[in-house]
Amino acid sequence: MWRSTTAGRAAISLSGFLGLHGLYYDLLAPHSVAAGHIHVGLGLPVADASALLEATLAEVLREHPAESAACP
């Protein structure tokens, strides 16, 4: 549900900036294998947010093992 508030607009701007920043880094860093931003939303319990973060990281690491990245 969209809320037309200053806080709502600021959150959308921050989320967009973080996503753009990740993609920009991905373009500049030859060793980058993935980039993005996870937006969990307002009111999500910390335990659920933590589980979602862990599942996302596990999938990224499964698809792009650390030893396969050409880190400097």
C-alpha cells in the first residue's frame, strides 16, 4: 500500500539509491559476481528478516562460490 508521506518518499528514495549503488559497483568491480538490495519492508519481525537474509546469501554463495571470484 502506497503512503503519500515524507517518510514513505524518503524510504523509496533510499531503497532506490541502495539498489543503484550496488549495480554501479557491479559495473566497476571486475571481481563482483552479484549486486543488489534486499528491501524487507516495514514491520517484518527481525527473526524473519534474518532468515530471509541468510537464505539469500546462501543462494548467492551457492551460485557464485567465493573461490570462483577473482578478488584482488
